[in-house]
Amino acid sequence: VALDLSDLSDVELDDYVRGIRAQIVELKAKLESIPSSRLRTVKVVRATFLTTGGILAGAVDAFGFLLVAIGLWDWIETLSEDAQAMNTQNSVSGELKYLQAQLGAMESEIQRRTTFDS
Amino acid sequence: VNGRQVPAMTENKMQILALSGYGSSEFEDLEVTESIVVIGDRSQAGRMDKHSKWGQILAYVLLLLLLLAVAAGAAVISVHASDNWIVVMLLAGVALGFGVAALFYRRFIDQQALSLKSELQEARNRADALGTATGRLRARRSSSGS
């Protein structure tokens, strides 16, 4: 149910803005940090080298398939983490759109009250 | 809380975040009489669910293709590798190609995160400006006695 901002008092409107601000901070905290993202890039590179090298080595010695297995493990782990990060980002993006709409409505309401006063 | 509505939050830790939006002097004014009543915004939760799992689907498709390629590669190598290096090189190339694809996928995620961060900052600035505007509105109305 959409909240009718015109029903809110000035104090409640102020509180509502604070609430939105807190939700923005919370959304920002959900996003992944740069170091952990870089770590996963390194893992992708490592997995690629292990798998490729493992295939090449596997032609000479069956031991190479062990490298392939380790590389695959790395790949599975990284891709599932990537998928999780992307899902989080998708949900953050959806929530952000909702908050932006709320901010737009707030701006209109404040504008309306200011015009009404003057 | 003290007759004031805390914005919709769904988990305990979020209640604290909601309260952190209050200024320090206002926070002292708050008095928790019985319990903090949080009205969860179910519609918001629904919106989150609606967001499709495209990221996950893409990752799993990529992974499935990789697994298939490597399994086929392992089978081919075990039969023909010793006398056919071209097949081995081809399979290694496929694995390398998947690695590059995975790196592009990572880059896409990073780009999306950067763009989200900048949008969040922009929204934060808008909220700050709105906070100032509401404060000014309140001050003007209280000074004019309306």
C-alpha cells in the first residue's frame, strides 16, 4: 500500500526522509567490497591456468587431470560467488529504484508544501 | 517508537539501522516504552523476490558448458591424445576461452556494482538535500506559528 505523503506531518515527513537515508546506507553496505571482488578475479585466472594446464599435462600424464579437477573446483566456487553477488546487485537495484521513486514523491510533496506556504 | 513510525524494516539488525537515521539529540529524546514495533513492508519483500535470478542462470549455464567441454575433452584426450596434439590444444583453447568469458562476466558484475554505488551516492545526496529542505520547512512553519 503506497503511503500518502500528504497525510504526514512535517515531523513525520522528516522522519520518513531519515528512514530512506538509512535504507540507502544499508543498501550500500550490501554491495561487495573492491578487495573481495579482486580476489575473485584472481581466482578466475588461477582456475583458467589450472584447467588449461591440466588438459595439456593430461595428454602426457594422467596426473594432469588432478590439476583439471582443482581448476574446476576453483571455477565452480568463483562462479557461484559471482552469481550470488549479481543476484544481490539485482535486488539492490530493484530496491534502489523504489527508493528513488520515494525520493521523487518526497521532493514533490515538499515542493507542494513550500508553494502552499508562500 | 515514542509514537513515531520507524520506516519499514524486516530484520532486527535493520531496526538498529532505522534508528541510526535519527540525530544524536533526537535519539536521546526517543523513549522505548514497551517494544519497538516494526511494520514489515511485505510489498518491498515481494519486489525483491520478483527480481529474476539471471545472474545465477548465466553463471550456471557457463559452468555447465565448461563441465561438458572438459568432460568431453578428458574423454577425447584419454583415447587419442598421445597421437593427436591438435585435439589437446583445441580443448586447452576452449578452457582458456571459458576463462576469458568468466573474466568478462566478472567485469560486467564489477561495472554494475560501480554504477550502483554511484546511483546510491546520488540517492544519498538527494535524501540529504530533502532532509535539509524538510528541516527548513519545519523551522519556517514553527517560526510562523502555523
